[in-house]
Amino acid sequence: MKAVFFALGCAFASVAVAATATDDPALVPLAKTPPAIQKAIQDQVDTGTLGTIERVDEKGVVSYEVEMTTKDGQERDFTLGADGKLENLEIGLADAPAPIQQAIKAQVGGGKIESIEKAFAEDDISYEVEMTTKAGDSRDFSVDANGKLVSLEVALTETPSVVQKTITSQIGQGKLTNIDKMMADGVSYEAELTYSDGQTRDFTVSDGGKLESMEVFLPEMPAPVQKTITAQASNGTVENIEKNFDEDGITYDVQTFNRQGKGRNFVVGADGAMVSVELALAEVPPVAQDTIKQQLGNGKILQIDKVFGANNGAPDFQVMAVKNGAPFNFSVGQKGKFLGRDD
């Protein structure tokens, strides 16, 4: 135990020196981070040596990026959310489970692994890998907790001709900077454009070449849509807007953050009408809360959406959850009526 405190004590001094030497206000000493962050860092560093801590604030969403050296001399970094929850952790290949190691080795082939990040999102774990190919090209890919390849950076020429045509038609004044082949649920391609002013825009193309979604900005929206988004965002900030080209028409998926950094997602129709909004359980009417809790049992809520006009014009609540290790999605009416499973 004394060794742990000694290592951390030395780390405090090194962080303070680094912050002063670089005069970077984003670098903070451990002692000036919130208690939850201090504990999470201490737990993660353990008997290693703490390096720098950088406080990152992206439009009110705070995280902490931490550098450390393990007791056997390996440099590692990890990221914590504002609540101290571990979001990602750099690991070595030997630290990954055997199926993950096999999947990574198969993908890298004769290339070289540059880094592996173990990412934690809700109940999902994934491994994000940066590599250099045998030909010297940089490439990223990710595998899920079972070792299945879920995304792979590809070149435009490696996509189907119909996909190439759609991507090329969207480039305009931008420059194509990245394409990821997504394979978690069917195949699609996520492309990124960068413009001369540094602004970026993402869009998604189906395997058949159909434009599925496009990142857009508030001034580009029809006036009724802008009005609804602005009202819903209130005093917070709009982080991202995705224009979706669905069979039933156009909708806009909006991600916002309030002043406390809490995120909220909602969907707006092309006419400006609300389609759905994400809620916390406490925001659901008590009778509907009771039904949700009864159905959920020992399960875990992932998301609750209030869906407008879904049940004879009245809103209902669609719950995405995990129960007994499997998806458990269901709907509940405004007055607490169970409306059935959705999966």
C-alpha cells in the first residue's frame, strides 16, 4: 500500500510540473480534479506511475484524458467521463482475450499494430485498433467483444461501384478524408468530408449505394425544423444533426447537451413536428414508470424514447433495455398499459 501512495505522490508532482512547464490550462494536477476522478485515476494507475491529466471540455461535455506508465514500463492512456466512469483504455495485444487477439492478428496480417483501445459504451465493449499495413498505409478497424469485425477503414476504390458513385456525388467542395465500412448490422459505409475552413461533415451510404443519412447544420434546416430544434435545445447546445432519408420520409436526429453537460437526443419530422424525445425514467408518468419497472425486473434500461402519435395519437414510451444478457425492448402506453415486446 505504501508503494502505491508513493508512486501516486510522485505522479502528483510530475503532473504539476508538466502543467506549469507547458503553461497549458487543460493540464491539471490530480489534487485539483473532482473526488470521483481522483479515485478512478488512482484505481486505474494502481502501482504504476501517473503522467499528465488533461481536462477536455467539448461543448460542455467534460472528460479526462490520462497518461500513465505501468509498473513494467509500458506507456498507456485512458479516458474518464465526468462521473469517473472509464470510457476507453489503451491495452497491449497480450491484454486482450484470446478471441480478440486472434481477430486482430487476422486483420493486421503482415502489418503492424500501432495501438489498441478498449472502449466501454453502456454494456458493450469493443476494441479499436490502429495499424500500419505492409504497404505502409495507416488503417483503423474495430472488433466487438466476441472478436467480430464491426468496422474497417477502406479506400474509395475498395467500395462497390454504386457506393463509389454516391460518395463521389456528395463530395462537392469538400475533400474525402475517411471511409469506414460498417458491419455490425448489415453493411453500410460512413464517409467523412473536410472543407477548407476545417469543418467536417459525415454521411452514410448503404451497400446498394443509397444515401441513408447526412450530417447537416442548423442554418440549413427548413424554418419549422429550426424552430423546433431551437426550442428543444433551450439554453443548451446542439451537438449534431443527422438528416435521415427514410422510406417514410425525411427526419432529423438531433443530439444536444444542456449547461450541465447532460446529453439528450430527439427526432424531428420534416414539417417540424416532434417524432420522439429521449427521457430519463423519472420523467415518465408514474403509472408508466411502474409498468416499466415490472417488465424490466433485474434488467437495465439503455434508453427510453417518448414517441409522439404512436398510439391512436397519444404518445407512448419505447424502452430499450438489456435483461439476462439479451436485448429486451418493449413499449408502454401513457397510462401504463403494456403494449408488447419490440424485438
